[in-house]
Amino acid sequence: MTKLYNGAGHPLELGSSLGRGGEGAVHEIAGRPGFVAKVYHQPLGADKALKLDSMARQAHPSLLEIAAWPVDVLRLQPGGPTQGFVMPRVNGYREIHSLYGPAHRKQAFPQADWSFLVHAARNLASAFEAIHARGHVIGDVNPGNVVVSSQALVKLIDCDSFQISAGGRLFPCDVGVPQFTAPELQGQSFHGLRRSPDHDAFGLALLCFHLLFMGRHPFAGRYQGKGDMPIERAIRECRFAFGRHALTRQMEPPPHTLPFAVLPATIIDLFERAFAPPKLAQGRPSARDWRRALDQFGAELRGCARNGAHKYPRALPECPWCALEQASGAVFFVLLERFSADDPGIGPGSFDLESVWNPIQAIAPPPDEAMPTPAPGAGVTPTPLPNGLRRIQRVNALKAVAIGGAALAATLVRGRLVWLWLPLAAVAWSLLRDDAVRREMQRRRLALFAARQEWVELRAAWSQQATGHAFAARLQALTALRDRHRALAAELQRDARRIETDQRQIQLRAFLESHFIDAAQIPGILITDQMALASYGIETAADITAEALKTVPGFGHRLGHQRAAALLGWRQALEQRFRYDPRQGADPAALARLHRQYAQERARIERELLAGPNELTKLKAELLKQRAQLNIALMHQAMREAQAQADLRVFPPGLDALWRRRRG
Amino acid sequence: MNELDLPQQTPFGADFSGAEFADNPEPRCPCVLLLDNSWSMNGPPITELNEGLATFKEELMADSLAAKRVEIAIVSFGPVEVVAEFQTAEHFTPPHLSARKDTPMGQAIARGLELLAQRKALYREHGIPFFRPWVFLITDGSPTDDWQAAALEVRKGEEGRAFAFFAVGVEGANLDILQRISLRQPLRLKGLRFRELFQWLSNSMRSVSRSVPGTEVPLSNPATPDGWASI
């Protein structure tokens, strides 16, 4: 383990190596997890050593927060030449290009939408502002020196190249990347070049543009002139491809890029001023200008109604991303809707299944209740027959006695003719009696019948509306929803895994499809065989299956057996050689669709569960109300039935009445 | 007949060819591999070459920026065939080559340069900056077709800095002809060190892809005692 000494002469022990570059290596420091040591391969020259020393002495909390700023120097021996420095460790950050490039972003920052990018640009501007506030200049602004966290926090790395002013002395930044260098500095040697915050402002505007325009360089457009237009030349000649003067400078934005005009006027103005010819611009927008404008811009964004991953300025009539994605066929943002790639978990903070389920469970199901049989109550008095009818009844009785007496007498006198007397008596009775009484009795019998019919209907109503069925059924449905909600996470994971398996299948298929039979040397397969196969659509290894081969003449039967085996063997050998590349990963759009689908289902279930307690309470109240109403109806029915029965009792009990009573 | 009166075909539907550049607008670093799969490569050489191609992809994938920037196209010759169209390393699937017929090197070079020209036109069309392309020829024989015209094209391209052309000869290659095609010193592969060759190539492409378009990148010399090549 290597031992080094810090500026004060205290020993430091280096831990494992974190990375190695052209000029040095970065190591962990034993016992100081928040810091790392950069150790150069060669001892530093006096100038560079002095620069690092003054940087360490100028280390300020505001700088340590946004940059891997040197906090101490490292020497091989106390007092010896400087060999490295200590800086805060930058952990969990990714290079900014993995955020602004759409393809990479969908993997590295799947949750990042345009407002995330605007926010990252805002944080980038505030980092520049902090450096400038301390009187320093970044100098070598380029995407390799900026890293971003999953919260859109930005840090600047490779700070030892910054231009530092310390105690009246200026330590220049000797490096630079022409693609990110201001026009007035193009073509100049970076060595010893004195730079200003205004030069940084050009690089800042470039990086902001990359963030807002899906990784496009503002000076990389379609050049209308002849030959190539390298970016350095486009910068030197101020050919901003998106700006209002682009056409006069023979530039056009590349196809499938966000139209510049969708930006609010303030941001357009900042870009125009940052990329204008230096003489006209009268100073580029400062880091502070950018931070303020981007803050405001971020607050003015709204979500698209059709695709929640799309964010755009509130002032626009419609979503520019929808149009752009439709026209280009590219997908710039994926919708993960509260899901993150690592946690396909289902319970987002606001919905806690248990606390939603408890009130549902707390509602006691209504008690079972048999249909009551109310007592008819005392005081049922039979309705007497009207006087007229009673007289008719009496007359009828006399007639009956008379006819009966006559028939009896006749039988006694002429006993042998009894078969004649009885029918005669019946005919005489039917001719002589008054039917009014019989009709009244029929009416009262119908009343009883109606009352009993009503009871049957009430019983049906009770079993339908007054039992706990509806409540129990709803509770059961809610329980099923709860179980489904619990299982959603696992199901989502299973489906996501299936997409990944599909991915393997897709890759394997593509691999097999790239192997043509006619390009392979398969023993026993002649050109004529190849032609025969091709005419049956079997051209690549992917097409070879036992079933498919059976249909090809000359391959299905005994003779073709060997050739078919050779082909299948070839395919098998290829399959064995196939290597799945998990880094290609599953299609983020397919995954996003899946997540969206599950999110919708989960939202639906949550809505129903949340409505559950209310629904059950209503069902229960409804049930009790129904029972009360049916109870009253049953009492009325019982009274009516009792009355109808009593009314029938005023008639002398006939044979039919006896029969009815037994049944009742 | 007036040229304007000629019937013209129009493509159907929207053109999504730009989606790959919208998705990934990083500057591109194109690399054309011209690979000899003539019959004389049969056996271990072709196996090692295939392994080397797989290594090439793996090495490039280890560098997230190179994976987005380096684009690979492969033309195999014996006969001439475009085995892989230009694709970024991320999407490149190493092909499996098998030894076949003759060595039409001249045609292969012409086809490779044609692919390159088309690709560059597409870059310009979509506003994608690009690095100086590399054309990498690997052969184990001598051309069986007319290579003079191709040699002229290579010379013109190198002088106009349109691309850099490298030639590597496997055991049995005619280095004299390679020397007359390539402006740079052709290299002789030691044994069958294809894997080392592709490691070197991916390292070089990685440093080029992390540089700035239009600047010269110092390459490590492959012809050291430990390297994969000799002169």
C-alpha cells in the first residue's frame, strides 16, 4: 500500500485504484471515504504544484459542493515535490452526455423528462456561477468535465485544469476542446491563454443547448454550401444552425430536432446572444442570467395530456414532442409514471393498501335476518253480508229445503226412480236459487287469493333485496381487488422479465437470420439443394426447422434425412455460438408501455378500493331501508290476508271451504 | 423530352431513417472493415478472425461514449458482400464469417468506399459531426481482380483526408501489392493474433472517438515486440 504525505506533512494511505488516465490515477484514501487522491505518474512542475497549492488554500464550501476541487496536495516525502492532490469523491454521478443523448438517457436516466433536463441546465448554470463568483474560470468547458446525478445535481470534474486567480497571480487553463470553444478563441493556442467568464458563458450556452435539444450541437446543422462544415469552422463563422440568422449563414437545423421557436422568448434571446458574433453580442448572458431564466422556464412547463412523459411550455397550444416523435419515429422520453427502473414496486407513497383496507374491513356486514311473519293482530272482524244478501240467503235456504223435501218425498214414493229424482232436484235448484250470494263469496275468495299472492311476491322481494347478498358480493369483489393489488408488483416483474426473454429471442433470431445457407459450408448441401430450400422460403438458419424441412421435396424422406440433419445440426451449432448481449437490454419503449399499463390498472384498483368503504356503507344502509319497507308491507299483507279469511267465514262452511281450511 | 416531364416515383409514408440520429446525435466515428474470407482463410484463421470480431464489439462496449460514437460496417470479400451495414457499436452484432472463394480485393475496396460515401452523406443530411473514417483491410492473399482503380481511390481519399486506410496482411498475403494500395506502411499480422489486432483497433477507435473531429490522434504502435504486427 502506498503512503503519501499531505501539505501539512501528515501521512495518508492510499486504498484501491478507482481509475487510471493518461496523466495519473485516482485512488481511495484509507479512513477518508468522502475523498479521493489523484496521483500523477510524474512529479509536477513548479507552476502546476503552486497552482494546486493555491487551489487547496482557496477551497471554499461553495466550491466543494459543485466541483471536485483540490483540498490538499500530496507528496511522496514531506516537503518533497508535489505528486498529486486530494479532492472530494464524486459518487453516483454520470457523464452529462448520458443525460442529453436520448438513447443513453432512456437507460441511464429513465425518469428524466424535459423539465429534468431544464433543471439540470439550471444547476449547471449555478455551478458556473459559483466558480465565477470566486474569481475563477473553468476554461476547458466540455461534456467530459461535467457529471450529473439522478437528482439533476451537477458537478464539475477535472478542476486542476481550471484557470485560477490567486493572490494577484493567474494560473491559466492550458487545454480546451475546439468544439466547445468560443469563436474569438478558435484557432488560438490554449497554452497560456487568458480566459474570462464570458468565454465560459459560451461553453455554458452550448451545454444548455445540448441538454434542451436532445444532445444536438447548436453549430451542427445542415450546411447548404459545398463541402463539409466542421463544427470548429461553424463556430468561428458563427453559423448557429437554429438561430434567426441561420439561413443567411447557409445553415439549417438538422431534421427531427425540436423547433427552436417552442422555447420562450427569454431563452431564445439568451441563446441568440450567446451564439451571436462576439462584437455584436456585447457580452454573452452570464451564468446568473441563465440560472434565473431557466428557473422561470422550468416553472412554466406543463405535462402533455396524451403522454405524461412529455413536458412543454404552458404557452404553446399543443405538445411539440408528440408532433416530433410522430414525425421522426424516435422516442425521446419514456413514461415510467412513479416507477423507477430499480424498483418496479407498486406502492407509491400516497397509497397504502393496509390503511385503505382497514376501513373496508371495519364495516360489519349486516346481520342475517329471516323474513318475519307478522301476527295479523287482534280485532279482525268479519265483514257481515249486506241485508239484501242475507234475505236472499234465507230464501235460498228455504228453496233448498223445499226442493230437498220434494226430492226425498218422491224417492220414498217411487224409490226405483231415484236416478230421475236427484238430477231433477239439482236442475230445479240451479233454476230456482239466487246467484248473488255465490258471487259475493267468489269475490271474497279472490281477495284472499290476492293477499296470498302478495305474500309470495313479498317473499321474493325479501330474498332479493333484504338479504346480505349484494353486500357480500361487493365485499368479495373488493377482496379480489386487494389481492390483485398485492400481486401487481410480482406480475409486473414477471412481464418485464418476459420482455427481456423476448429480447433474447429477438437477438437470437436476428443472429440466425444473419446466417445464410448459401453463404455457409454445410456438408452435403449442394447448390441445387440451396435453390430448392430457397424456393420454399428457407434461406437463413432462422428458417430451418424440422417441420419446415419436411415440406421441401428431397428433404422429407429417407434420402433427404442426412441433409436435413446436417441443416439442423448447423442451426444448432450456430445457436450454441450465439451470445446474448444483455447490455442491449430490453426495449425501453416496450417496458414503458408495460409500466404504463400496470400503472393504469393499479390506479383503477386503487380508485375502487378507496371508494370501497363508502360503497359498502351505502349498500348496508340501503339494505336496512329495504328491510324496513318490506316489514311494513308484510304487516299490511298479513292484515289483508286475515281480513279476507275472516270475511269468508261468514259463509256456511261448504265442502270447498273444508278442503281449503285443511290445506291452509 | 424535357427532364421535368419524366415520371417520378415518390416514396410511400414518412421517412424514419433519421430516428437513429435523433435518438443518438453524438458525433460518429465510422470504421469500415474489409475482411478477406477467401478459401485460403479456411480453418483456424477464419475462426480467429470471428473471435476477434466478437472481442472488437466487447471492447467498444466497455466505453459508453465509444459505444455511441464508433460505427462499424463490414464488407467481406470472396465474393464481395456487405455483411454489416453501418451501425453504432451498441447495435453491432459480430457476424460469423466462413471461408468461401476468391479474393476480389479491388471490388471490396470500391464497395467499402461507396458505403462510406453514402454514410457521410447521411451524416451531413442529419447534421451529425463525424471523425475521419477508418478503412481497415485484412487479407491473406493477393487480389484476384483489378485493384489498380481501387488503389487510386484509396490514394485520393488519403490525400484529401477523406479517410485513413490501413492494410494488414495475414500469413501468405502479398505485401507488395498492399504497399501499392495503402499509403501507410502495411502491417503483417504475427501468427493469428486477430484478437490483439481488434483490441488495438478498438483502443484506437476509442481514443479517436473521445478526441475532437478533425484532430490527429497519436496511436500506439502495434509493431512493437509485444504487439500484434510486424513490418
